[in-house]
Amino acid sequence: MQTAIVKYQIGSYSGKMNVLVDENNPNDVVIEKAKAQLFKEAGTTLPMENVSFTILDRIDKVRDS
């Protein structure tokens, strides 16, 4: 598992979020997971225009041995 740090911009509002992803997930899947997570947290739909997501980093989670 990895934690992806994703920056989002919605109109004039922006922020960063952590998204748990599989290390084999391509970036487009990570972005879709970030959109779904933000939708769930906001409790509403996202506007179709003026929305962008950027992956800033992907950090491997340390596995317990």
C-alpha cells in the first residue's frame, strides 16, 4: 500500500489530501480515487469545470513484519 498526496483545485478553493492506494495503481486510478474520496467527504458532487487534481508524491507504507 501507498499513501498518495494529492493536490486539488476547485475554482478558487484548493487543498491537499492523502489517499490510500495500491502501489500498482496507475496515476489515473489514483486521481479517480482522490475524486471519489473528496466527493464522499464533501457530501456533494464536484463541478465539471475548473477542477484539477495533481499527484504530489506517493509514499510506500512500511509493512509490519
